[in-house]
Amino acid sequence: MGNLHTDGEVIVDAFCGIGYYTLQFLVRGKAEHVHACEINPESIVALKKGLERNSVSDRCTIYPGDNRQTLQQLRGIADRVILGLIPSSMNAWGLAIRCLKDSGGMLHIHMNVHENEIEDWAGKTAEWFATASGKSTTITHIETVKQYCPHIMHVVLDLEIN
């Protein structure tokens, strides 16, 4: 994620944790701003330390609490939304679409998927987002991150909506 060029982008990290992706986008990707949502207070303490140590606190807004509420505050602002929760981020998909700018943007969707169903899952997920958003969707990349348990893979689907 740190190799993505996000210069000038506004990013929503829907499940930021301690900043695994938030910090990468701010420090290496040079994102303009990251809106970081996190429910775990201990993770937020660690995130704040990471932001301070990397001198990027001024480019990150933290939204503590349940992202079913916090994501609603972020409608129409994002060029990119990170849905980095496994085994599934499905409960936040509808909110994530609404965070994207009217012109669309990029979604990074994490999911645990059976090794024989990755392509099928990606296609069905793209169809779901096309229907839910009323916009065209393009699968730009599918990354198999690691094995989660026997035959189940942690997968990231990069989906462009426009």
C-alpha cells in the first residue's frame, strides 16, 4: 500500500487500527489527508504515537467509535476508501460508497475467501458495488495476501468506481 502514489488524495481508512495503511498513505504515498476510523481506544493511542513520530498528525483526522456512525460524517469526501477488516468488511460497504466523491474513486476491499472462489468472489463483489453505487466498476487488481487458515485466503480487491 505504501507504494501507491496518493499525492493530493483524501483517503478514508474505515478500520484503521494502529495505522497500518494510514501511516503508509501519509508518509510514503504523500496523501493530502487521511480520515481514520477506529473503535478500539488502545489502537487509537498507538495510531497517535505513529502519526506524531512520523510528523504527519496534521494530515490525519481520527474518528473514534463505531464506524457505522463515524463513516456517515465522511460523505462525498474520499478519493479512496480502505476496507481493511478480515474476515469481512461487508457491513461497511454501503457506507464506503457514500464516502467516495461524486466522481467516484478507488476501494480496497479485504476479505477472507476460499482459495477456489477468489475470481468468482471478485466478480460478484464488483457487481454488488456497481448496483449499489449506480456507477461502473472496474477490477484493477486482486492480491492474495496470505493464507488465513486451510484453503481460506486473505484477499484484497482493488475496485475502481466511476
